[in-house]
Amino acid sequence: MARMLPEDEENANQEVFEPLTAEQVQQLRERQPLLSVWRVVGVQVVVGVLVALLAWWISGRQAVAYSAACGAFAVILPAALFARGLTSPVASVNAGAAVFGFFLWELVKIGLTLAILFAAPHWVKDLSWPAMLVGLVVTMKVYWLALGMRRVFYPTSPT
């Protein structure tokens, strides 16, 4: 009985890589479309407005609505800037630029969110911290919805 060398075992377990044809790539893209970051930002805007209106309707106070809107704004503006940075032509030059751009824009996003939260008491008289926190958290949860609601967030529906 012939004994296999460790190198032969590794080669026997490796699969042969075959590149996809253009037709196979098209079928794959139809089944698994890319997530549209701009749709996520758009839904965040809608959710932020709804949270602010709901806060106003429940409390009857404009300051509470403005507080909820400020919390939503602390998510929406940084997310829009992040999306703009990631979809710029510079970000797609090569893999290194894409990774660097991702970390750079994520840092900008975090910094801008903190700046908005620190500025909120100066922008909204009688700021309601709970309302601002609700606006922030509910608007942020749109990211989780994007993972599950393909029809809303993906440019084409899977076949």
C-alpha cells in the first residue's frame, strides 16, 4: 500500500479554482444583490422624522420632538457622510484605499456623532435626554433592519 506524503494529502484536499463566467456572475448578482447604503440612509431619515413626530404627538411638547430629531440627526448626518466617503471614486481605486477609506470615514462618523451629541444641549432649549436617546437608538436600529428586509434596502429583488 502506497503511503501519501503530507504534500500529496494537501494537494488531494485542495479544490481546483475555476473563475466564473460572465453569465454566472450575473446570476450570482441577481440572487445576492449589493446593499444600497443610500437606501439605508434614506430609511434612517424617514424613521428619524417618524420618531420626532411620535415624540411630539405623545408629549405634546416641541422640545421633546426636537430632542428626538437631534438624536436621529446624530445618526443620519454621520451615516450620510460615511456613505458618501465609501461610494466616492477614490475609495474604489484599490483594496488598500478601500480599507483605509473605511476606517477613515468610520472615525469621521464616530467623531461627528459625538460632536452632535455634545452640541445638542446648546441647540435644543430644554433638551430631553431620554427623547434624544430614543431618537438615536431607534434610528441606529435601521442598520439591523437592512440585514433582514431585502425588498426595501436592496436595489433589485432576488429571483
